[in-house]
Amino acid sequence: MCSQRTTESSGRVHAGASVRIVEAVARRESCDPLDLPPLYDVIDPDALNQFCATATGSITFQWAGCRVRVDVDDRLLVSVE
């Protein structure tokens, strides 16, 4: 379960955004990404990748006991609380 600190991952937007999200949550939780529950249990990774590659805006969802916020503009910012 996540504490209230925020971990951010930023960089150029690309189709592999869901991988960056998994890595950010794993870093936040100090665990192996394979130890996390499947991301697709809460959000469609392909739809998330498409959103991050083509849209601007933000999306927030709960996953692995964390609040994950993804902000997309020219760059991708992943905040995990």
C-alpha cells in the first residue's frame, strides 16, 4: 500500500507509457514489477498507451494500493501516491 509521498517519472511521450507506469509504481513500492497485480485489472494498457501517445490531459486511477495520476502534454508525467 502506498504512502502519501509522490514519485514522478517524466519523459517524452511514447506508446510504452503503461510500462513506465508499472515501473514508477514498482519503484514507489520498492518491489519487482512482476510482484504487482496486473495493470489490466484496473485499466486497459493499450487504451492507456494510445491516450498517452495521442492526447493531452490527465487520467487518474487506483492501482496496487496507490493513486496513479498520468499527465500528458509534450511530455509524460506519472505521479504515484
